[in-house]
Amino acid sequence: MARRLDLLPKAHLHLHFTGAMRRGTLIELAAAHGISLPDAFGTDWPPRLRGTDERGWFRFQRLYDCARAVLRTESDIRRLITEMAQDEVAEGSGWLEYQVDPSGYAGRFGGLTSFVELVLDATAAAARATGLGIGVIIAANRTRHPLDARATARLAASHAGRGVVGFGLSNDERRGAPADFAAAFRIASRAGLLAVPHGGELAGPASVRACIDELNADRIGHGVAAAAEPALVRRLAERQTTLEVCPASNVALGVAATPADVPLARLLDAGVPVALGADDPLLFGSRLTAQYELARGVHELADDQLARLARMSVGWCSPRYMRDRATRTGIAIAGIPNSQRHQPCACPMTRIAMAT
């Protein structure tokens, strides 16, 4: 009998704020606010998507905009975050880092700072209510001007240690070269925040390389394009840069033709740290445990390998923010030496093992 992967303690390091919303919540909020939703969120859900061409990516973003539009009040934001935490606990997560781009909400919630402070307050409340450890990654939008990214980085830096644990760079990586955002990442780095840009999803290996060279990435969102270049894979392994691999998302957006084409096993075999992520469950139809199910069923990872994946996700979450709490709670991450660059995080788990 297969062991239940929702009982495997793990951390979730790649989840987007809007995309974490429950479909039922989306429908209820849309009705409450008098907003019409496209069939992609109704009879045609989950939507058929493709992000590898401009038209497909535009449709993906339009659906994202539709979902964002239903979040109109403080209570809507608090509901989303509380349900996000509840869902993560049900998936076996002990620690969550989710990414939010405040520029998409600032106009509706009194500005960038007001929105971030609302999010952080709601996050702290959800953490207390569920027992889930949660860190927030503030992301810049690479389709906006790099000066906007610097302002966002300063905002993230000003909340370092108050719930913000990292600085990201999201949206279509075919627009906005990483080098243009290097100054923003330096601002975030000086505040001790993790550098967690997206790269190697819609663009090729050069995108991953630029995340390392220009942004000094600690983790890279997706990064699967690196598998096409052996020298880059070796560099990722030597540098121990974690790739946040999102199998269902990769297939849904056409990055990989099938789940078997996601280079998960190749990356692991090469020694590249990997943390599985769900990306946007609202649009892709599956949460974190389903990614582990794909790793088991499609990539034929055995239970000990799945446990190692879970250990990696825990061992490569936000280091500085969690170090003191990890020491206090005596967290021991089996199989991950303390000499590695990142320190164990404070997920409420003492040792990762497959649950019976």
C-alpha cells in the first residue's frame, strides 16, 4: 500500500498569492462583488493554458487579472491568506513561503505600504491560527520599470524580520532582463533577504545563468531550462542553488509536453537541490501533494527519494529569518549538513520521514 504523501512533512517554497485562492472562494467573492467570471473558472476549469507564446501568456495573465479583481476588501485578503494556510497544513506543509507582487493591489488598498502591512498582519494571524510557519516574499514585476523594482525592494527591506523573508522577480521572463533589476536585488540583499527570482521557465538556460550572475540568486523559481545545458547544471549543483520545480505548472503552460518531460530526475541525479511547488493551484488545478504524486508516479521516485525531496524543501527555506527559531526548537533536518550555505528553517517538524 502506497504511503500517503499528504502526511509527509514538507515546506512549500513556490506559491503565488492570487494563484493560491480556492476556486470556491473565487466564485463566492465574484458573486458577492457582482463580478462575472469567464468559463475557464466554471465549466471549463481548470483552464487550458499555454504560456510559451505571446497570445497564450496574455490569456494566462488575463485570467490572473480576473482572479485578482475579486479581492476588494480587507476581509477578502484575510480570507484568502487564512484558507491558504489551512490548505497548506492539509498538504503536510510545516512551512510556507508565498510570493506577492504588491503593485497589483496597491491602488485598491491604499498604496504599496498599506497593502504589504495588511498582508503581513493577515499572515501572522493565519500562522497563529493554523500553527503553520509562513514567510512572505515580496516580488517585483519584471514588466514594469526597474525603478519600480527598486521601490519595491526598499519596501521589502523595510519589513525584513517582520514577516518578509525574500525578494522575487516575477511575470514573463522574456521581458525585463535580470541585469536591469540587479540594483533592486542588491537593496534586498543588504537587508538580509533571500534572492528568489523566476527564471528558466519561459526562457532558456541563459535566463537561469543571468539569475545567478546578475542577481546572485539563492533559489530560482522554476529553472528547468537549465537541464538543457550540462555545464550550467553542474554550476547549480556546485553552488547549491535550489530550483523551485513546479511540474503541473510546467505542463499546463507548455514548458514541458508531459509530466515525464519535466527534468526532475535529471536535476536530482546531478546534485541540484530541488523544492517542489504548486505555483498557482487556482489556474493549474493541483496543490503541493499532487507534485509529489507526479514525482512518485511519473518519475518513479521511491519513498526514500521523496523524503529526501521533502528534506530539501525544508533545508533550503529562508535561512537568516529562521535560524534563531530553529535553534530554539531544536530542529534537525536529516541528511542536510549544517555546513551548507542555507541553515535549517524552523518548520514545526523534528525529522523528515515517510509517514505510514
